[in-house]
Amino acid sequence: MRIFTIPLFSLWLFPAGLVWSAEPESSGNAANEAAVAEVAASARTEANAAWWGFDPDDATAAVQAAIDSGAARVRIPYMGRPWIVTPITLRGGLELIFEPGVVLLAKEGLFQGKSDSLFTAANAADIVVRGYGATLRMRKADYQSEAYEKAEWRMCLAFRGCRNLHIEGLRLESSGGDGIYLGATQELPWCEDVVIRDVICHDHHRQGISVIGAVNLLIENTVMSNTRGTGPAAGIDFEPNHPSEKIVNCVVRNCVLAENQGAGILVYLKNLAASSSPVSLTFDNCLVGPGNSEGIVVGAVNDEGPSGQIEFRNCVVECPRREGMRVYDKAASGVDVRFTNCHWSNTWSDPPEKAGGPQSPLLLDLRRPQITREQGGVTFDACYVYDTVDRPVLAITEKESEFGARNVFGTLRVVSPYTPRMEPGPNPKEVAVELVHIP
């Protein structure tokens, strides 16, 4: 049995070599007009938001003024009380640092706009948002109440059409949308050169992270947990809105996705076309932990959909409430889906009476023949399934058709007291999955 490990990373310790020093100018809540003037005169390249005055009831003006000052680096210091804010706009050429212990909190009763987010940037470049030991928190329960118009776009961090982004060390909590959103503008229909590292995205309304479009994206050592609210309610969702958007050279590595109302990982490509850039998306050494509705879900690749590859390498799925893997409405001729040395254990953790009887750990399903008339294009390379129930390890099903699957290959090593079997579905074509029994 493979033992899954993720390299240790602490989101609450300072990275090696980083020392936080006190700023004597920021003592107390009073503004420091001399320091502000020096920033305005370009005599200082680093600014402290407290220099603009710390108002414990609403600190928006100070934070926004510090950002707008033009200083290359803006520091949000620990003041012993939360920085309570309304929506704030970021600019390019900014390093925004939250000191350890800082809590930046959405102001109660505000954020009434359907897309009001804590921090927003559009068509900007060279932005760093770093905060080891700091928390950005919104008020999800309020946004889900009748006092607010229903919406799913109140994000913690919303970036649209941005380049060269680094987001590190933050804990992002309880947004009315996503912890982090990477989206498009007319000028740039994706975000490019993005690193998200050592982040916790917890208790969001729609997704821990949503990727609408990205080129050269690395997400590593990040936790996406307890998403609950509106669908898809996944840990992470790659879901372009238009054929012009891209999922190119995107890597999710050493991440944990657990306790989400929806899937741990969701990739939904219905809106890409054959004219879209080939997809290149890799999940490496990720733990899709307990409590997700499903482990890994890939859906909706049209017959005229994109080419490319989605690969899951060295990933572990544990104790999902339903399937460990579901690939649905995915054309065999479209983007390839490959699982390499992946492990699924204790799928369908919901009791059989709730699940409607024993179900397969792995499922390929054609629900909408208008999307594709021939599902498939999935490979299993030396993967493992751990199961204690007498049921098909892999099932291929069609709800309203009997077209048959194509190009489903590979090897599944099945650790089970029962002889493994699969359901190849109606009229299978080039379906050859070897089941190796490990009693």
C-alpha cells in the first residue's frame, strides 16, 4: 500500500530568512503626515498603511491610500485589532505585505454589490500579495442571508486579465464567492504567470479557487477546504467561459482538497472549442481528502472541443461521499485525461441506503449525447483502487444512448477481498483496462 505524504509546510511560521521589524512611525492610530509626504515625494519606496491613520471602525481609506501612494511595497502592520474594510482596488507594480497576526475583515452590512470583493485588480501586472500568519476574512453567512441579493462573485481576491501575480502565505476565509478568482478581461482573456503558494482557502461560498483562464499557473502547498454554498462548491474549479480563454501550462502541486460540498477537483471544459489553445493541466502529488462529494471530476468536452492533456500524477483520493473519479460527457476525440500512479480508497463513504446501493469507485458517464456521441479518451497508468465492497471497480454508463466508449486504456491494481470486475458499457470500442487483483 502506498503511503501518501505531502512535504511539510507551515502557513503560520515566517519563511526562513524573513525578519519582521517594528515601524516606530506606525505606533498608535494617528496619521504620520511626515512619512506620507516622504512617500509622495518618492523619498520612500516602502509605505506603512498605518501612516495614513488607523481607524478601527473602518480602515478602508488608509489601506486604499497606501496602495494608491505609488510605493513599491505597502505593509499592513499588526495593530492589535482587525483592519475593517470595504472593497479595495489593487494596482500594478505593488508588493502588499500583511504582517503576522493581521486580520483584514470585511465590514459588516457592506459588500451589497453582487461582485463586491475584498481586493480586486484588472489589467494590472507585477502584483505580490503576501501574508504568512495573516488572515483575510469575509462574512459568508451574511451574504447567504435574505439581507443580501444572491450572488456568487463576492471574492476575497479577484484578478482579471492580470500578469505576474504572486499570492503567498495567506489564510482566506468565508467569502461570498471564491477565495481566489483568476478571470478574464477583453484586453487579456486570462491571467498569466501566476504563483499561488502556501495559502489556505477555507469556508468559501462557491470555490476555494476558480480558474477561468490561466497561462503559466503554479498552485502549490495550498489547502482548499469546506466550500459550501452554491454549486459547483468545489475545492478548485477550472472552468473557462469562452473559447478565447486558456488553460495552458497550469500545475497544481502538493495541495490538499477536503470537506468540500462538491468535488475536490473539478475541470469543466464545455465552453472551449477546437479552435481554443490546447489544454495543458497537471495535478501532481495532491491529496483529495475526506468529505468531498466526489474526488476528481472532469466534464463536458464537446466533439468539437479542445485538444491537449489533463494529467493527474501521484494523487490520492480518500473517502469521498460518492465516486472517487467521474469523467462525464467527455468526447473520446477531445483532450486526453490521464491518471498516473493515482490511488483511490474508501469511495462512496455515504451509507449504501443513502447512495442508492453500492456504486463504482470510478465512473465514465455519458449523460448528454448532444455534447458527444462517443465518450472516452481516458488512460490509467499503474493506478490503485482500495475497496471492500463487491462491485464494479470501473463502470462506463450512458443515460440515453448506446454509442459506446472509445480509447479507455490502462491498468488498475485492485486491493480487495473480491475478484475485481468492470462494466464496459454498451458497444465498447477500444476499451482495454487490465484489472490486477491484489487480495
